[in-house]
Amino acid sequence: MSNYQISWSDEAQKADTHVHVLVSSNEGTELLNSEMTFGHFFETMMDAEVYEARDQTVIGMRKETKKIVGFRRERNSQLRVETPIMNNNWIKHIYKKDKDEHLVVCELSKKNWDMYYHQTFLEAVGHPRMIFAYRISNGGYIDKINIFSIKGTRQIKGDTMLYKYPYANVTSGGSVCMGNNNLPNIKNLSQCSTLHNMFFGSPSSDCYFADGRNDSGITELRELYTKMQHSEFPEDWLISEGMTFEKFLKRF
């Protein structure tokens, strides 16, 4: 069973009250530390069949204590524990208890990032809005990183379409090739919120850059990087992966 604690502010009367959710395993490993509206949390927990540990009744708000402590029952060891899609940097977390594996998905806003092309420093290269997904195994080893581009500013949902990362070192399907760069061992899942700095700080090669990577019409990567310095990345250059966010999550 997964131990969880939920607390909220004195504004519990409001429908959009935000609660702080802390989820940990019985061994004390932190699985989630985030905020969401209480309504969103409660609907998710109802779907997941959450009960109070002592009297087995469905959890409700206890305004006199402003805290709930309980356990999530699982029908079998194969069942995944997962958060709803959240509207912050850390937007999704799935834990597979049987394999002790985690999937953590983080969102990055559209931004210009400093990076390297081989040994050449590139200042403020325009990037679209993106998600970075980290698959982490027992012991904190990063098994896989996926990167996808996102169009628009709407909150990411299950039907949100995913687009290709427009530059290099990412395959069709979103898998990142880190080459000989060493990945850190994850001691706390909160580290995932800053792991994108490792990607941008590692030298980019021409690996997996091809005509089908974007619709810029530029076929030479150095030329594209140079053009995109101090420029906003045009969303109409993005090419679809033919996959929604929900479909990607089901692969885990």
C-alpha cells in the first residue's frame, strides 16, 4: 500500500482550494510531492478506490483537522499508482509497484536555451514548449528519456497531440540519445524537475537530424541553430508524432 498525506489551507470552503499531496511508499520513498485542486484530487482518488485505513469509508474533507492520512488499496500487485495530469512543471507521475519503476513527466515552457553544437557555444536557441519524460528504475537509474514538443498554451491533457523535437539527438518516437554523456543516479524524484539542464548542457551532434525533423526547409543543422539564436521557434515548423499524450503514457 502507498501512504499519502494531504493538507490544505484555511480557504477550504472554496471550490478551487489547492491541496498539497505527499505520496510515499511504506518504505518511506517519496513518490509524489505536488499541489492540485482538492476537487481534482478527490475525483482521482475516488476513481482509484481510496479508503480510510481504519474504518474503510470513502475519504471526505475533514475541515476540523485540515489533514487526511490514509492508504491506497491495490487490487493486485500489477496495478499502477498514478497522479492526475497537473498544471505545473511536474505534470505526471506513474509508479509501477510490481517492477518498482517510475515515469516522471515535466513540462518546459517555450523558451530560448543556451546549448552546444559539438564544441560551439550557442546562445539562446529558440525552442518550442516541450515535455521531458524520465523512466527511472529501481535504484534510481535513468533507463530512458523522451522529449516531445507541444503546440499552444492550453493545459496538457490526455488528448494533447505530441510533436517531434525539432533539432537533433532525439529519435522519431521521442527517445533521447545521450551518447557518452553519463546520466546521474536519481536519489529523489524531485531531481527530475531540473534534469533538462543536463540535456541542454551536453554537446549536440547531428545524430537523428534529418529532413523530417521539422518543416523549416533548412537541411543543415548548424545553419538552423544559427538562424534560431535569439529567435522564437515557429510552431508551424513542428511535425506531429501521430500520438497523443495519453497514448504515450499507456506505453509505460
